[in-house]
Amino acid sequence: MTNINKDADTANQNGFFERFFKLSAHNTTFSTEIIAGITTFMTMVYIVFVNPQILSAAGMDPSAVFVVTCMISAIGCIGMGLIANLPIALAPAMGLNAFFAFSVVVGMGISWQTGMGTIFWGAVCFTIISILGIRSWILSNIPKCLRVGIPSGIGLLIAFVGFSNAGFVVASPATMVTVGDLSSLQCVLGALGFFIIVILASRGIHAAVLISIAIITTIAALMGDIEYTGIISMPPSITNTVGQLDLVGSLDVALMGIIFSFALVSLFDSSGTMIGVTEKCGFTDKRGRFPRMKQALMTDSVTSVAGAYMGTSTVTAYIESSAGVAAGGRTGLTAIVVGLLFILVIFFSPLAAMVPGYAVAGALIYVGILMSSELAKIDWDDLTESAPAFITAIMMPFTFSITEGVAAGFITYCVLKVGTNRWREIHPGVAIVALLFIFKFIFVDTH
């Protein structure tokens, strides 16, 4: 096998891949990039099982969502590799898919077509920001406490959805939520799935989430809780989702906060992930800038626009890309390998349809834990910083809304800075956003 890898590397040393991806200049080889791509794919392929589960709660066809998830992930990854030449993989974002399904569609009582329109317009805003090159200006002027609180809150929201999917918590008229039947098959397998993920991840096994989903689904099938429908088939039709978004209805003034939230969170999520991954590559400078940053952000934002049109939630860069970097990936060839593997997965739709909700519950809780770790970056000794971060984070699961958490965070930050005579620390842009959210609460939400 080693000789085969050496032969492949030698053949490509002066070939197309060397010229296009500059493998030698990035201190990598063809075989290393292939292995890195497979590694990244194994750590993030769980999204093709999780995304249909979540978006189906909004009334979307899970089979169509499965295919669209694979297609848009492939498009994003291959685009990132060809345009930005970076080992960063793209796929529908965890957290924003739950926000779309449960908060926007179910919570607000709107159609998924209208909700998908808000994702589209949010992605358009993100694209404009990327084109104008004002991303760094926005990131540098929004307080760190809010930048930390937002992903932490999304993590808590994802974890709450996971607890609900596993049956750990159920609705209660007396206490709003209460513990579920922990002896049920749903709870037992949900807990087992979570423990498998954490144990395997702690041992450095990259495919921990995928292995857990496979084990729990197999157990459920053996116990007769799900029906075996096959493994491979031709891809289902995606006509139920492609082009079905409502672009006009989604521009209702009551949905402006939703559009803003999608754009803002996409900006933070993608930028933070890209900086984190490229840092591991040794590409970033002291200001967090990396080569071909504008091309990378453009690829991300345009893929999100395409994703909304096709019928999936916001697309973002995946932190799991760092697993491929750890395996030696340094160029866009890694991302292209990930994209090609997503294309192959399209033919496994029957397998995805068999995965029960509690099989992905552990994955949701695990991802929630990873995202909530951002809370460690808060300056807890400064209440004008820690309180806004905490309010931002805790409001998201309590209100089941990312928008309400973002709004509460901006308003709390401004009020506390003014109240402690530190108003000079408030950037005008932050103050304007806080005032707009106050206007929304008083004049829009009450009508």
C-alpha cells in the first residue's frame, strides 16, 4: 500500500494536481490529501442523517432533504477546493437547521417555504458583506462577549433538541418540561448513542458520531423498532424542495429579525471556523487573516444561497475540517475529496431513511457540548461582559429562538455599559442594532 501511495505521489509530483493545488509548496502530497479528505468526511458525514431528521419536523420531505444535503455539501466542498484551495469542508449548519425547523417554522407558524426564504435573504446579505469586504469591520466591532455567547447559545439549543429527541425531557403543563420515561427504548438507546460518541471521541476516533448512529440504528432494527428498507437505491426526487422557497412572503417586516440572525450567525460561524482550521494549517497571521479569505467566504455565502434555493438550511464551514488538517491536509484537494464522497452517499438514501430520531440525539447533544465550550472564553470577572454573554446563550434554549437570544444579548450589553458609565465602549453599530431590536419588540412583535 505504501508503494502504491509513493507511485501516486510521484506521478502527480509534476502533474495537474501539483500545478493546480501547489502540493509541494504546501508541504503535502497527493496521497496525504486523499487520506485527509476521507478523514474529514468520516467526521462530518453524520449531517446527511441528522439534517433530514431535523428539517422533516418543519414539514419537509426527508428523502429530498437527504439528497439536497449531499448535493449542496458536495457543491460547497468542491467549490472551496477549486476556488479557495483550502482544506475546508462545507455542509448545512448544525444549530441553524434546528432554529429554522423548530423556532422559525413550527414556533412562528409559518410555512417552511417562507422560512426557507428567510435563509435565502440572510445568505444574500452574507454574500454582499463578503463582496464588499466589510466582514473584518463587523467582526472587530461586535463585542467579544456576544461573539462568544451566540455559538454557546446555539449549542445549548442543539443539546435541548437532542434531549427532546431522545425522550430525556418532555413537555409538562406544571413545570414546562420534566424528565421523560428513562426506561423506554428511546431513552436507553439515545443515552447509549451519546456515551458511544463521547467515549470514542475521547479516544481520538474521528468517525465517532457516524459509528454511534450506525450502532444505534442497527440495534433498533434488530429489536424491531424500525423497518429495514434496504441500503442502496437511485436518489429520490428533489422536486418537492428545489425552488419552493417563498421569496416575497419571507420579506415580511416581522421576519426581518430572522433574516438578520441568519446572516449574523453565518458570519460568525463561518469566519470563526475558517480561522480556526487555517490556524491549524499555519496559514493565519496575527489578525486572523489567511490566504484567499475573500474567496473562501464568497464560496461559503454563495453556497448558502444555492442551498436555500435547493431546500436546505444555511451552509457553513465545518470545524470537523480540522481532523483532515491533523491528517496532513493542506490544500483544496482535501475538500474536493470530501465533496466527491458526498456525491457517492446520495445513493444510500434508504439507509438514511431508517435512522430513528433517537439515534441522532447523541450527536446533537455532543455537538451542543462542543459549541457551548465557547463559554470558557468569557471574562466572568466583568459583569458587563459576562452577563450579556450569559443572557445571549441562555435565552436561546429558553425561548427556542436564536433571534431572541441575539436580541437580548445586544440590548443587555448596551444597557449595562450605559448604566456603568462605560458607554464609550459601545460601538455605534451595536447601539443601532440594539435599538432596532427594541423597536421590533415594541412595535412589531405586539402587532
